[in-house]
Amino acid sequence: MTKEEIQAQIDQLKMDYIRIQGDLDKLEANGGNVAMLEKSLNRIEDELASLRQQKNRAD
């Protein structure tokens, strides 16, 4: 995978993270169960860390 492809994936995950965070905030404000969204955010954080490592190795 090229640095550009890795960066594109990072950018997409960041957008997903922001969207899910907004959904989580709304759900939490209404007293909803946020466990699944928190798991999704944790998964995205892990993927971002992995992609950043790959990008750094590609430099």
C-alpha cells in the first residue's frame, strides 16, 4: 500500500470517527446505550494507530 493510500484510509477513518462521536454524544444525551458506539470508536483508534505505523515505515 502506498503512502497516499494509507493517508486516504486515515482520512476516511477520521471522518467515520467524527460521525460516530457525534452519534454517541446524541445518544448519551438521551440516555441511550452507547457501548456499541464506544467499541466502534476504540476499533477505529486501533486502526488509526496501525495505519500511522505503516505510514511511518513507508517514509
